[in-house]
Amino acid sequence: MNLIKPFLLLILLSGCQITETLNINQDGTGTIEIYSLRDENSFMQMGRNHFASEKFRDTIFIFQDYITKYKDTFVKFSKSDQALFQEHANVKMHIKTDPVQMENFNVVSFDFKKLEEIPDLYLSLGLSNSLKENYPVQKRFFTIKYNFDGTTFKRNVIITDQEKFDQEKKESEARKVMFSKYKAMQSYTLKYNFPKDIKTVSNEKSLISSDKRTLTLEFQISDYLQNPESTNLEVVLE
């Protein structure tokens, strides 16, 4: 079961760099990509050098491929879980593990016609494992919602399970202390590209590009898990 614990919890333990890139076109369509690179220096600092037991893997697939391939397992899940799988049907995934080159990353991406269509991409890999291995679906204690009306963009983190969040916050604080002696990479970067010039941004730590159309915001994964709502954004365009 531990293989499918929430994605961010797993990467926090191993050291990781995440980049969430969002591209919005003039008509509201666009793409979103979440790139997660395991930092091997951090990984080995923590005594987690398991490359000797890892096998080379370079796999690209669409979630619908799993729904089709594991259809006998799919029908065993509840109707609500099946609906959740279907929400991710068009999500693309690229997983690579190379023990020789010491490379370990995954990319989850989605093409949307409007922002509201974006599923919780941080669940996608866990859901694919659930479907493949017939594991129970495990959801996170929060979800991310995006909205864009042509002028104002919003990224809202919504706590969906307060009890689970409170427990995770305590565990995250303990892990932060435990790993404080390591120089582990745990960066989380938002990089959002807009079709018009940026007028105002709600988060004062955001960096705006010289052409005023790209926003970059970086924070620590541990801080994110302790206060995910701190990454809420409102961006007003010209």
C-alpha cells in the first residue's frame, strides 16, 4: 500500500525538485505539466541509495491506456473511483529510472480546453498504480482548482480532509526537523505563462519576467505540505 501514498509525501522523503508549468493561450486553452526530478545527491545523503536494486525504465503512456489494459480491474472499483479514473483518462505520463546515469524523474501533463477541466495531476501516478496493482484509491487531503475568465487567473488550494491535513502537518513538521541536517533539494516551482501582460499578483514573492507574461514562484516542499494554501494565487492581466 505504501507504494501509492500521496505523491508529495513520497518525494519529500527522498529529496526532489518539482516544476509545475502552466501555459494559457488567448482563447483559454493550454497545457499544464508537472515535472518531478529526484535529486540523487539528496537521496544518497539520506542513506537511500537503492539504485543497485532499481531497473531501467523509460515509459510513456496515457491514463486511458491503463483503463483499457486493466479493464478487468477497473470494473471492480466503485462507481466514484471509476469516475475519478475517467477524469484522468487524457493525462499523459512519462516515467524514467536510469540506474546507470543516476536519473529518476516523472512528467505528468494534460492539454485542456479550459482550466476547470484540469484533474488533480498529483494523483495521476498513484491512480495508475491503483489500477495496475488493484490497490485501494488513496486521495490527498487537499485539491487544487484553477480558474481563468480572460483577465483574472486564480489558483486555489482547497483542504478536503481537515483531520488528515492536521495529522500530515504534524508528521511533516517532524520530518522537517529530522532532515534539517541534510542539504536536501526540496524545491517546488510554479512557472505560469499568460497570453497578456501581468498587472498584479497576490503573492509578493512572485517573480515577473521582463516581458511581463511569465510568473515564477518558488518555495520548499516541506513548507507547502504544512501550509498548502500559502500557494494560492490571483493574477490580474492587463
